[in-house]
Amino acid sequence: MDKTKYKSITLNIEDYHAVRGISFKKSRKFSGTITKLINDYVKNLAIDNNCTPEQMKEEMITLSKRGGE
């Protein structure tokens, strides 16, 4: 796996099964469901902060790369 493109995360077991259940219900891959949840959340943050989803996602990526500073 290319470590510059993918990262591993941990979820508590209830959250794992909730996301997996959503995946089954919506006939999506697990990773696709996580991506959709993230994109929906970023879209809501963008609305709250009066910017575009693209701007908000870029801001979140930059914040993460700086270590939260």
C-alpha cells in the first residue's frame, strides 16, 4: 500500500458496525461510505462557515498536515 495515498485508522467496534451497516444498506463499499460521510460533514461545515465545500476541505487538509495548529 502506498503510504502517501492511504492511512489506517481505528474505530470503536460500534462505529465500525454502524458504518458497515450503512454500507450494506446503501450497497456501497466501506471506504465509499466513509468518504461520503466525510464529504457530507465537510459540506455542512462549509455552510456554517460561509465558504465552499472545496475551500473547507482544503482548509481541513492544511490543518491536518500542520498538526492541528
